[in-house]
Amino acid sequence: MLLYSDVTESGDVLGNRLVVLKLRGGEYVFLQEAQGQLFAPQVGTAVIDPKKDDFSFQITESDKLIATFKGKMTEKFVTGVFETKGVNGVTQTNFKLPRIVDRQQRFPDCK
């Protein structure tokens, strides 16, 4: 399990949290957004190429593609472009999330 997050708790909870799980059947991501509160995580399938640090994932809802991410995963960061599809068209957001390795660090509870 790898955890990347820029979630802060100074006043309002803000940021993004990305958990990458490498399981026998493949790689999966849990993406959680925080804007005043932590929202329910979105689950997607991931593709990881450790030789090139390439990392991508897709999130679907009711068998419909709603978001994609393409970027790089290193020991210190996940960087790339997150593309969401909504009623107003396609939105692209640049991501740079630091890896969290200290298990003693406190994170906001999922409510």
C-alpha cells in the first residue's frame, strides 16, 4: 500500500488523498477529495510501469468513465494530469501529491 496526500487540517480540511493498492489481481486506487470535509473515496483500476515510473488510472461510475489520470509515480511524489468528465465538459487538473511514509502522522478521520 502506498499513500500520497496533501490533505491539510488547518481550519477546513482541504486537498486530495490517493491510496495505491498492489494486489494479486492487479493495482487499484482509492482517490479521496477534501473540500471542507472528506468525501467518499472513488475506486479505480491502475496501471503501473515501474521501469518508467509511469502511472495511470481510471475511475468509472455505473460502467461509465468519469475520470482518468496519467502521470508519474516516484518514491516521493505522484505527479500528472487528472481529467474529469462532467456536464460542463472536460476539466484537467495538475496533481502533485507527496508520498506519506511516516505511519505516526495523523490524518483526518473518514466520516
